[in-house]
Amino acid sequence: MKTRSARVLIVDDDPAMLRTVERILSPRHEVRGCSSGEEAIEMIRREPFDVAIVDVRMPGLDGFDVTRAIRALRPSIEVVLVTGSGTDLDEKMVRAIEERAFYFITKPFSKAVLTSLVSWCLEMQRLAEERDDLIRRLTEDLERARRFQGALLPQGLPRTYGSVRVASAWASCETVGGDLYNVMPLPGDRLVLMVADVAGHGVAAALLVGMVKTAVERGLNDCIAADRIDLAPAAHAVLETLAPLNKNRVLTLFLAVVDAPGRTLHY
């Protein structure tokens, strides 16, 4: 695993430990050191860091206090807590977990342990950034799909078409789904009504209902151009459109012609 360069903050009241950690990490990373918790918090307020290596036992603010402050100021910084005391290790580890430190180690530690921990911190940050970017892009895609699906629905309802008044209600249980309806006026005070439901939810279902709407309109337009009203070509057009797709995809489609003068419904 290739480690990227990072900004590392070392917080320890022991000057020898500061020099040791800096000597280990500085060949690959930019390292800053401070000797108290108060100084560390001020530095974090002013500058960005990727990783903080914090001693637990310090005068004034201890390592747990510093970790809590880091979490409040810059949650993205990963904290490695270090202790030089062999007493109450279990209690210290529990507190480290409660303060959401990335890791907890005891002195003395080897160069390999420290460099590996920093590398793993950076890898976790990289994965978190990729996850956040993926969530952002998926959220944007869902919003685009939601607008796309909204544009498929007839606008301006309730509305009167000749002697027939049409109203509608639509509520999706997800951001986008597989539901669609449409109203298409025909000559002679007639209307085509369509209600479609594609099994499933999400972007794929929303895109599929768009294909269904296009296929239905194409089939009806062919009939109107031939000066006849026949719903079968519209249904066949839908089947032809969906034929190349997954055979397990289920679609329910209702088509009807409302003939107001004849007071009939052909479906």
C-alpha cells in the first residue's frame, strides 16, 4: 500500500519523544510537534492536519481531553493515543474507544508500528472520502432521476378536457420509483388514460417508465395517424421496447379510451 504524504501533529510533553516520532515520520510526512494539549488545540484551530499522535499523560489537558477537542474542531483528523504507563491499561483503552480514537498504543513502540498506523489512518481517510464522493454522486443522480420522473407526469392537473375533468394524485414511497400515469386528449371529446407500474424502485425503474411512456405514445400516434383508435398497437409497442431488457422485469399497464359522447370506456 503506497502511503500519500500527510500532515501529522505530535502532542507530547517529553521532548525526546517528540524528536523520536518526528525523526521516524518526517522522511515521508510533514510533521509538527507541540508539548501541551492547549498548544495542540490552538494549532489545530489554525492549521489542517490529517493525523494526530497524542500522549495520554500530560499536565493540564490530557490526551483524552485533546482527542475530544479534535473531534469537535476537525472530525476528519484521525487520533492515535499513546501511553507510557502500564497501569490501568484496560481503563485507558476503554476511554480511548469512548473518545473515538483511531488506535491506542503503549510506549515503547517500534518504527514499523508507528509508520503502519499512520499509513492505515490515511487509507481509512481515503476510503471515507471515496465513500462520501460516491454518496454525493448517487444523491445527485437520484435528484436528477426525480426531476426526470416528475417531467414525465402530465402537468396542470386538475384540468378539464372537453366534458371530462381529470385530477390526479401521486406519492412515491422512494425518491424515485416505477409509477407513471398520463392523459392524452383525442379528437371527438375522447381521452386516453394510462396507468403504469414497473416492479421495483430506484433509478432503473424510473428510467423504465420513461421508456414505457414513449412506447405508448408512439403506438397511439401511429393509430391516430391512420385515423383509428386501437390500444393494442400501444401495448405491443411497450412489449417490443422491453423485449431486450431483463426477462424478469414485471410491468403492469392499464390503457383506456374515455369516449365522453358515447359514455363508454374502452380498455
